[in-house]
Amino acid sequence: MWHSSLATMKRVKELSISKHDCDQSTLRYCSTVSLSMITVNDIPQITSFVPEQQELRPLESPKWLGLFEAKFQDEKGTTRSWEVCNRIHKQEQLSRSNDVDAVDIIAILPSRRILLVLQYRPPVQSWTLEFPSGLIDPNESPATAALRELKEETGLTGVVSRISSPITYEPGITGSCSRMVWVDVQNHDGWEENVHKEEDEWSLRPVLLELTRLADVLEDLVAQCSNLKIDSRLYSFAAGLDAAHKV
């Protein structure tokens, strides 16, 4: 078990992201925003509010996700089935085993800090800490998608240094796959850039955390914030850093 105290951590200087007019002709951008880069000290107050779920009902015509039954034969010829939740746009791509829906971005600053996002996630009725991420547009490469999503969510950009092979999210539930993209953020003079939030990103806030003892920081935050959960990819990344330091 990792142990540390948030009180001993150095507070990161808050950096403002200015408000800009939104391109109303583009559906991707739905609102103007005025954000501040938050730190570990801000997270308990932000996550203290959790929207009350008013309804949970089946959708007759879902917009983003669909539930399917996959049928297949095992090595003995026995027909088997499995319930699968896929993004709607994957219906025409079910035969492409290497299809990738999205990118997750590991954005590292020269100051040995990592750029993450905090947002409310209705499926778990909780706030989550995650890597910046997003869907890949048609005919878009993972590298281009990563730089675009990073700019849209945080106002920053950088240089892609590494791209992973396709990885699964929840292979027992969905066929959705992603690529991890490492981005070296050269500087943060770009805080005053456009930050465009999609409609479902109303709660999204960029946050900087120290890479040093990241696993300890995440554990302490969860202990402090009853309405906070850590995304499994971020936690695995932090656990990997911790394990590497102990080898």
C-alpha cells in the first residue's frame, strides 16, 4: 500500500485559459469556456458535488452505443454467444480486428508533470481522473487525433514521441480499442489558446499532477474524495511507474 500526505505536496501554480467565442457552425464545439488549470488541492471541493441520477431507462434508438449478440463457434464446433456493447459506428467494422476507435494521451511536461483531466462520468455516478482522450475522426491518424484532442481539451499541444499498438478497454463487454499516444509538451505558453468543449464534456477540467509518487497521490485523492474514481489506464500507468522505481 502506498502512503503519502497531500499536505506535503508542492502546489502547482494555477494557469488560466481565456474565454473565446465558439464556432457555432461546427457541431463538435458546443460552448465557450473559461477554465483554470486545477491541482490536487482543488479536486476535493470540485468532486464534492455529484448530480443526482433522475432516470435510468433502456433506449429505443441509442445515439452512441448499441447492444449486440455475437455468435461464434469454439474449437469443438459448439455455437456460443456473447452480449457485446459497441459504438454505433463500429457496426460496419466488426470484422476488422485491429480497428481502433480512440486515443488516450500521455502528455508529459518538461517539469516532470503529467497533464490529466477530471470529469464527471454518469455511468459510474462519480468524478474520474483520466488521461486526455477522444475518438479518432474518419481518415485521421492516431497522432493527428491525439494532438487535436489535447488542444481541444487543454489548449496545449506538443510532439508525438510514441504510439502504442491497439489495446482493449473492457474486452468482456466491448470491442472498442484505443492507442496510447505519448506527447511531449514543449512548453505551456499555449494556455491562452482556444479550448473547445463538446456537449458531453461540460464537467471536464484539465489538471496537472507531479509524476513523482503519482500512485501515492492518486491513492490519497481517492481517500479524501468519496466521489472520485481513477480510470484503470491511469492507475496502471501510475502503478507501473511505482514498480519500476522499486526494481
